[in-house]
Amino acid sequence: MLQRLYVKNVALISEADIEFDSGLNVLSGETGSGKSVILDSINFVLGSKADRTMIRYGENEAIVKAEFDLPADCEAVKILSGYDIETDGTVIISRRLTTDGKGAIKINGNTVTAAMLKNVTAHLVDVHGQSEHFFLLSEDNQLKVLDGLLGGDAENIKNALKEQLTEKRNLKNKIAALGGDESERARKLDLLDFQIKEIEKAGLKKGEFDELTARRNIIFNLEKILASLNYAKNALASDGGCMDGLSASIREMNRISDIGEEYSQLTVRLENLYTEATDVSETLSDLADSLTFDEAEAQSVEERLSLIKALKKKYGADEEEILRFKENAQNEFDAISDSAAIIEKYTKNIADCDGKIYSLCVKLTELRKSAADKFCKNIENELKTLNIANAKFNVRFKEYDKASANLQSANGSDEICFEFSANKGEPLKPLNKVISGGEMSRFMLAIKTQLKNLNGISTYIFDEIDAGISGFTAGTVAAKFRDISKATQILAVSHLPQVCAASDAQLLIYKVEEGGKTITKVKRLTESQKIDEIMRLTGSVNSDAARQHAEELIKQIRS
């Protein structure tokens, strides 16, 4: 249960420290007094989206703390244990938001994320407002309500459905990896065959592209190369060239080579240089003679390079990658060609999965129908006590067989619709077509009465769901609140004197002016003050008769 709520700098609230009773806590006050601020603060600390506009004007941050007292075996404590957050049964959640949009969330002093917070608080508090009417009008959500009655039985079947759906998905992936169905395999084989033959026809060699690129570079620069080779050859071997100079130098050195060792060595070096120059000259001449422009060769090189470039775009960055692609394609081609028997086996396994899924769906439907029969009777009885004497309620199931069943959902194959009739002689029609606002409030309250011991939630919050209700019905609503609050703590925002009379703790929300500013305050009323509040809600003047009437109302509701 929620024991305490501390609010600071939220909207008109400067600071409020509120303690709640374990039973029925009723929040009342004039319109605009700030009751919604209390609920906004609770939603904020439970994990709703942070909004900087909630920070009180002139302040830098808003702070909300909520203190819960929980049994050791509840789901929220188990989740906290999974987060390595220790608790002795007391769970304190604090959330802070600053004007620059920064925030901090802590549970028992441990920093957590918003997602972690929501995971915990989803098992602590259930907030019900008039907006939840729209939740109940959705057929998808109606199925969730029905499954809430089944508890673990439904979850076990859904988990089994998930396992079968996962197995079926894995089998389909395996078939897809083998080329899919027969037509898909044929298309895949055609593509692989084309790719393999295209690469084979090219006759690639590793390093070929680089060799061709070098050859093309020579062809493009042939004239320049010839000019340089001829110039160098002439510089060495023409009359008066380098070799003539070396020959003259050798003759002169031979004249003195026998005079000293150093002259002899220089002569040898000059002779070696002349021999090397002769060899270079001959090589230059041979290279020049070998270079001729072959237009056919130039065209062949260009075509070959273009072919390899095209293959690189399709199959890999170089010849090695392209050849590896061909090898993989060949392996895949061989596997798909031999996969018919394997695919037939997988297809049979998928059919077996579908059979198991269908059986689980049927089993889940049977459980849901059985729960729905009892649920409908109980809701009708609840509605009768809420002054809808002729209420008829039914859960209509759309029939299906194996051919029409939805075998792709872990939620089963059921499509349901809540049908309702409030008046005798009127046929059952979809809930969203016939129910009025006041009837909807009572209908939702009847459902919450049925679910009070099933969902593990320790605190219900009702935000003016009694709107549009008055008279005798208001008394029955108050009685329902008291009934639910025996097992589950309730925080209810209400304008009904009957609901206030039923409260275990009455909290008044009111506004005052302090220092030129409007401030919302919260006060827990004494029994005498509670009587004053009931008198205000009934519109009575402060008289002995009105007071006696309020006291009688409290006795009547609590009897």
C-alpha cells in the first residue's frame, strides 16, 4: 500500500506531506483546488512522462516521493531483487525534475531508469480515471481483462504458444536459407547458375587487374616512353657521347696505369663503367625496338579491364573475392539442388507446429469461455447492486476452425466483444455502441470489484469515475468502494457525499493565499471536519439538521 506521499514545488503545491490509510482514502475539494495535481504527482513518481510545466512557478525543481509498504513475496519486491535493490518491505521512490529538463529517479536510494521504475510500479498501483472507459471499449483490451481472470493458466498456454511460434519461425528461416519454396528455389538456382557461369567465363587470374592496368599505362604513354629511351640511348652511344668520352678516358689512363696502383684501379673502374654503359645502351635500343603501338592489343586491354570492373561491382573488391564468391555460390547451388528432401521435412515440421498451435488456441478459448460465463454472471450481479437491475452482459467469441484460425499470435486466435444491455427487452449490443457515461462508470467499477483479488495490485486510484452518478446509485458506489478497500487500498477523488461518508481517511484539497501567491494545501480531516465536508458536498447549510443528516449518512454507509 501507499503509506505516504511527499510533494514539493509541483504546480500550486509548495510542499505537502500526505499520509494514507490502508483502506478507503477520499480526496475532495472545490473545483480547481488542486485534486488533479495530487494525481499528477502520483503519476509522475510512478513513471509517467516528465513535463517541466509541472514545476511550480519561480522554483528550479520539483520533487515527489512515495513510500510503500509491501509484502516480501509480492512481484514488485521480486523485481527489485533482480535489480539488486534491497528492501525490508518498505519501498521509497523519489523523483526529481529540474527546469532545464534534467531528472533523477531513485528507489531505496538506488538510481534507476524510467523503464526500471515503470517495471516496478506496474505491480504497485493501478490508476483508473474516466479515460479508462476508452480502454474498456477497445476489443483488444477486453481480451486482456478476460485473461486477467485466468491468471497463470492463460500465461502457461501463451508461453507454450510462444515456444511453438519460435520453432515455426526458425523452421521458416531454415527453408528460406535453402531457397524457400519450389518456385523461390528455382529462381534462386537460376540466379546462382548465371553468377557462376559469368565468373567462370571470365577466366580470372589473381593479380590480373593490376597487370592490365600497368600495361594500359604503357600503351597510353608509348610516345613519351620512346622519346625518352631514344634520347638516353643517343646520349650514351652517339658520336661524342658518353661512351666516346669513356673510351678516351680509358686510353689516357692506360698511359699511366703502370706508374701507380691507384691509377691502375681507376683504369679498371673506367673499363667496368664502359662495359655497363654499353649494356645499358643495348638494353635501351632493344626496348625502343620492341615498343610498337598495337591498336588491337589496346582495345583488348580496355575490354578486359571493363569486364573485371563490372565483376568487381557485382561480386567483390578484387579477383580473389570474386573467385571466393563463385565458390560460395557453387556450394549454395549444390545445397539448394539437394535440398528438396530437407525442405519437405521442414515443411512437415511446420505443419506439426501449426497443429500444436491450433490445439493450444482451442484450449485457451475453452478456458476463456469458461471464465467468461462466470465473469458475465458476476458482472450482472454487481451491476444490479449498482442500480442497473436489468443489466445483461455477455462476451461474444468469434468462431474459428483450423482453416480460419490465427496461428501467428502468442495471444491465441480469439476475437471477442463485450456486449451489453441496460434495459429489459433490449438486445445485447457491442459495449461501445450502447453504454452511457454513468453506466460505464458503474460497469468499470463492477469489473474492478471482480479483479480486486486477482492482479496483485496493492493500491487502486479512482479519478472521479463516479461522475454522472447520484442518488441511490451513489450509495451503492460508495459501498463498492468500501468492499474493494477491504482487500486493496483505494485513493478516490470524488464529489459524492456518500463516497466521502464511506472513507476511512478524508483528505481535503484547498487553496490559500500566502505572500501574494496561491498555494494548494492538503489536510486530513477529523471526524467532525469530515461531517462539515459532507455537508458542503450535499449543499446543506450548517445546521443541526444537516449535521445530523451527515452523521446518519456515515452510519448508513458503514453499516
